[in-house]
Amino acid sequence: MRCSWSPQLGFHEPMLTFCLAVLTRLRHLALLSILFLPRIAGAWGAGHDDVAREVMNRLPEVLRAKFTPEMIEEAIKHDSHYPDSFQPFLPEEVGEKAIAALKEAGLKSRYDLHLDHGRVAGFARLVEALREDDAAHIAHWIASHSHVIADMAACNHDPLVHTATYGWGPWKVKLPHAGDFSQVAPLLDLGGSGHDTAGGAEAFAEAVDRLMLHDDGRDAARQIQELLLYGQEGARFCSPRGVKVLHGAAAWIDTQDAKGRELLWQNIGELGAWAVARTLRDVEVAMRFAKDGTQVQLTPEATAAAKSTIESLMRERRLDEDALFAPVLRDLQPGDENLTGIVLEPTWDMNDAMLGFSSRVQSAATVRTLRKLGRPHATFDVRRLLAEGFPEPKQVPLMILVATQFNSYHWMKSDVLETALADYLKRGGRVLWIMGHGGWPKKVLEPFASALQRTEKATLPVPGERFTGSKLIAHLPGDPAWQIVNTPETPAGWQRPYCPWRLEPRADSPLEPLLTLESEGVQHLVGACTPDHRLALLPIYAVTPYLLSGESRVTSPAEPELDEASTKMLVGVMAHLLRQ
């Protein structure tokens, strides 16, 4: 049951009390579900209000006239956040018929609306609500649909912005001149500028006007395919803009740079407008489908067509489309010798990757740091390595792979990359594998396989409350050591530098120690290399800037580098591996 009170309805007091109680309870559940998402990061927060408000203001008048002011407010303040919850669908909100249809589509909770097939299912519910002329449910599904579309192009698609929001912000990493990232983080959400009357709201509205889309007469198959592609298309739209958002926001907070603020408004406005334009176009399509009886149903054929298109998009995507990578790319040249290679992976769908979402930031920081130090290096697109294999060890004697995860992703197969990596090692190459919490190449890392140990379901070698405050000791010249001063268990995010593994080598399988974690007087080996110095393993937290003691100031916010501690660790291990 949807309860929208107005004086004309003449509710008697018990009914009104019941309705208000229901709505209050639902809002509380929604709020709690948003607050307690320790393993999931949303995209826009308050920015969803701005997207939904702009959508509601621009709806066709024939549709907008169906809504009471209370329905519109409910849609903006509540329904636009509806998918950010692991609560089940409730009949009081969407109706019994909708719940049955959502269950049949394979959706178990509201959060599943974010999934590719979830967006299709939510759109289908909008069509049905329009067909039934149920104003309250129409408003609900429009706002909910705006949310899942907006998430696809929100700044969280950009790994650097994501890291700055959920890592540097809570850690209060310092800006070059004044303030810290806790002041920057609110501006990285559309809610920080989408209704800013100083210029942010104007930039947002102008972007919507410029990017506006309308119903082009597409059939159901084309619409379904479009819904399935929103993840990839949104990430592609965000990748050139996310870093600009961070640059602009940091410049404004750090030095009150007016041009930086304008850069922020322009780029974050376009990201919000991308969602508004597609939501409005989808509403127009849904209105036509409802009128002419078109059925929206996800079929194996539609899924296969979308998958084929996604794989084509992945093959054609240029690495320099990612603003994170564009300034640091350097291809291997024919005459190059004795270079260090760093593997890079473009930004795909939200939180999707072969090598892990956050690996991109540490990889880009590694490249920029090596360049700053004057160390000869080259960057390698993971797709090229899959197609052509790894370079000749004479040219590139050492390859660095930051891989918080390791798994197949669409046509990019982990076994193909592992085979190519094994061949490189066989030809005399050396590999530094920086590991996270996900999978790892078991054949290539076979010398470590028997030694790798973890506590079941652990994310770190020791409990989080003990991890912060522990000491990392590097087995390098001078035995440098650093205290862990910031928690990897950030409030939300996919950037958390988790690596649960400890190394407990057997006597018959010796490993040289590289890194020890000392916690409450107990030492755990967490980084090591093989005796022949051909293969080394380090945890991701060892090369995560601003996690360890030492400097905590970003030189250039939009140009990530390793900090003093992680630089010393990386360079020391590189020297150890290349020692003849």
C-alpha cells in the first residue's frame, strides 16, 4: 500500500496513523540499509536527489500531472535511494504483482536492481505501472530507475575518485597547501554542486539540455540491449571526466581556485546529466511500450547480443581514454633495454576488472613514481599481453603486476594471461606480483602456494583492530620499518587495500623474506621472493600511499604517486629482484 495523504482524501485518524507508521518504518529501514554497507560502495549519495529532481521537473507534462506534490517528494527523497538497500521488496511499496515479477526475474533484494538484468526488470515494472496508470508506482519506478542509471556514470567509476572519497577522505590525507581530503570528498558527489546556485546548478542544467535524449522509436530488443550496456557505457563516459572532477574539487578546497570550481561543475554536471538524459529517454520509451502493449522480457538472445557488443567495446576501448592513465602511458620501443614493465587495465563496468578495481590507482602511481625517479619503464595494456604475450626479458627484465583480484572477465581469460606470464618467466623474466584479497595465478605462484595461509573469511593477516598500529618491517638494506597509521577498513569502497595472506614456508620450499608484519609482538611473514630472485610477492597494503607512517600530503591530487614509504618498498624490492 502506498500512503500519500492529502486533505481531500479524508483519511480517518487510525488509517492515517497506520500509513504514517508504515512510511516511517520503511524510511528507517532504507536509511539503515544505506548506513550499514561496509562492503559495498554506492555511487552518488545525495546526488541521487539532484538527478531525480531534474528528471521529475523535465517529465512530459501529461505524465507529471498525474503526481501529487507528496508523490514527487517521496520519489526524490526516498525512491531515488531505493536500490541502495539489501532489504527485500515489500508489497506496501511496489505491490504483490511487482514482487512476483521481480522474483521471477531473479532479484532477491532491492540492491539487485543495480545488476544488468536488474535494470531490465526495473524498467519492465515501470512499463507495467504506466500500463496500469498507477501514479504512485510510476513515480517510484522512475526514481528507482534514475538511481541505477546514475550509478553507472557516477564518479565511483573512476578508481582515483573512488580512492579519494573512501580512502583519502577518512584518512584526512593533506592537500598541497591547506585542508585535507575530508573537505574534498563531499564535492565528489553530485549533491555537492548539483543544486549549488553559485554556478553548479546552472552547469548541471546546461549539461542536461546539451545531452538530452528522446525516444527514437526503438523496439524492445534494442531497449533491453541498451539497458544491459549502461554499465560499460557509463564507465566509458566517466573515465575522461572523473579525474577532472577530483582536480577541480581539490583545487577549490586547497586554494579557492575559481577555475578549478568551474572544472568541477562542468564535469560532475555532465556525469549527472548523462543519467538524467537516459532516464527521461527511457520514460518516453516506457510510455510508448505501455500504450502499444509491448512486452519487456529479458531473453537469452538479448543477453547474448549485449555480451557480444560489450566484448567488442572492450576490444576497441583505448587505454588513453582513462584520464588516470593518459599522462603516464609509454609504449615499449624497438631499441629499449632493461626497462621495468607495468601492466595496466582500462576501467570497465562498476567494480569490474580482471586484475581488481583499485589495482589501477597503485599501477598508475607506480608508473608516475618510476618516471619521477628517472627509472626506465614501459606500460603494457593487459589486452595486448593476452594477445601477444609478454615482452622479451632483454628489453623488459622485470614486470610488475598489481592484482588485488585475478579472474577472467568477459573474453579476457585468466588462464591465457597465466600461460603467457609463465612463458615470460621461463624465458628469464622476473615478476613482482602485488596481491590483494582475490584470486591469484596458482601455477605461476606455485613456489608460494604451500606457504600461503589465511584465517577463513579474513581480509587482513591479523584482525583489523590489531592491524592498524602494527609495524611493517622490510628485509632490505637498513631494515626500514613503518607503522600502519590508517585503517584499510574504510567506511565503504572497493579500494580497500585488503590482503589476508601470511607466508609460512616449509623447510623443503624455502623463500627469502621481504616483508614482515609485526603485531602485538608476533611476527608474520607477508612478503617474500624465491631464492633465484625471479618471482616476488608483496601485499597491496605495502604499496598503498598514505596507509603507512611518514608523509601524508598529496603533491598533485589528480596525479597519484607512491608516497615515501611505498616508494622505498617498491624500489628496494625491484633492486633485490634484479640483483644478479
